[in-house]
Amino acid sequence: DEPYYAELAHFIDVLEGRAQPIVTARDGLEAVRVALAAIESMRTGKVIAMNEFAG
């Protein structure tokens, strides 16, 4: 439970202006791109080049 509590406490600190986010919105977008490419790769059975994958 401690790691979850620490994550939630940090999130609240960010919302209240006492801390900066550890990751950026761009990091989140890139994580979604990677996940979507992985799903597409599983669906098609092909290698998906990230530089060609726009989502």
C-alpha cells in the first residue's frame, strides 16, 4: 500500500502546487503511442516501426 499512497500523495501535491509532475503530458502521450503500436503488432503479427506509427 505504501507505493500507492506515495503516488497519490505526490499527485495531490502537484494539484495543490507544492510539487512538479514527475512525468510530462508528452511522456503520457508517448506511452499511449507505444501501447497502441503493441496492440497493432499483436493484431497484425507484424513489427510496427514507432517512427511510422501515428496511432
